[in-house]
Amino acid sequence: MRRGVVIYNGFDTEKLKYSLATREKSRKRLGLNSNQIVIGHVARFHSMKDHQLFLSSAREIIKKKPGTVFVAAGRNVVPENPAFPAWIRSTGLQSNFLLLGESDSVYDLYQAMDFLTVSSAWGEGFPNVLGEAMSFSVPCITTDVGESAAVVAETGRVIQPRDKASMIDAMMSCVNMSTEERLQLGEQARDRIVSKFSVELMTQGYDDLYHSLIA
């Protein structure tokens, strides 16, 4: 007899759907043009989220690809945060980093991104940001924490936590993709959410569980 069952979170992929108009509007609001490569990060500021890994890796990417922009949103994710390195606030790299703080339009923000990054060092269960971004056809780079690797699988890049060299390699491989490769990977990411993590599958999982308990 089974002692437990895992029911993954589900996502409303009819609601969470990419829109070119939304992408253009969101990029315009952020002061970004349509040709810039944008790598995002959505998480509150906390040591488990390892913003330092994201930011320090991003700095290395900018040295090789100066036009790349890194957008981060979340509670206390602001330039004034004293936990962030001083170079974030320096004139030289300010244009490459947008630290937005809490966002009330995160769905629009996903669509401004070309890739989403989860850099967590520990503590994740099932990061909803991965499923949300992938629903919008945004491929993801993630550390192998919690169920992150199971969500992303072959539709993105999975690395070990706190591994800066691997994070840089993953980011660089994504930045170097052609537009066609990125769009194809994004479609694969959305297809994975539709087929494996839809709200319908989640609902069915609970329905099957309750019926098995009644039986």
C-alpha cells in the first residue's frame, strides 16, 4: 500500500500564454529594445535564493557580451540593498542591471525576458517561477534544488547549486543561441508545462487521490 503520493503544482496555460504585444509593451516600460538579450531572476531577497551567484555570474557574461541585460525582481531586490556588491551601484554597469524590487506585473515581466534563472542554493520545493516562465515560452536556467530539474528537464539548463563556473557556462550558452534556437527551446518549455504540469493534471491528481481514499 502506498504511504504517499506526489501531486505537482499545476499552471493555467490558457491564462499564462505568450503575447508579442505584451513583450513589446513590457520592454518599452523597462527601457529595453527588442534586440537585447534579457536574462531574468524573480525571487525575494534571501540567502537561499543566492542572488550573489546570479549577479556575479552575470557580471562575467557582460564582460564578453556587453549588450546583455539582467533583470531581477523581488522583495528587497533593489540597488540600495547593502548586501549587493558595490559594483552593482557603479556607473559602469548600471545600464546592464535592472533591480526592480517587488513587481505587481510579474507575468508581463516574464514576457520581457529571453531566459529566466533560478539560482537557489537550497530550500526550494517546487519553484512556481519556473512553471510560470515556461508557460510563457521562456526557457530556464536553474540549480538542481528541490523539483527544479524535474520541471525544466531537457528544455533548459540545470546546474549544481553554488557552481559559478557552470552558471556562467549555462548563461553563455543561452546568450549565444540564435533567435530560432531560443524560440524553439521556449516552445519546448511551454509544451512540457502543458503536458506534465497543467492545472488539469493537478486537479485530476487530487481527484484520483480522494477517490482512492474513499475506496
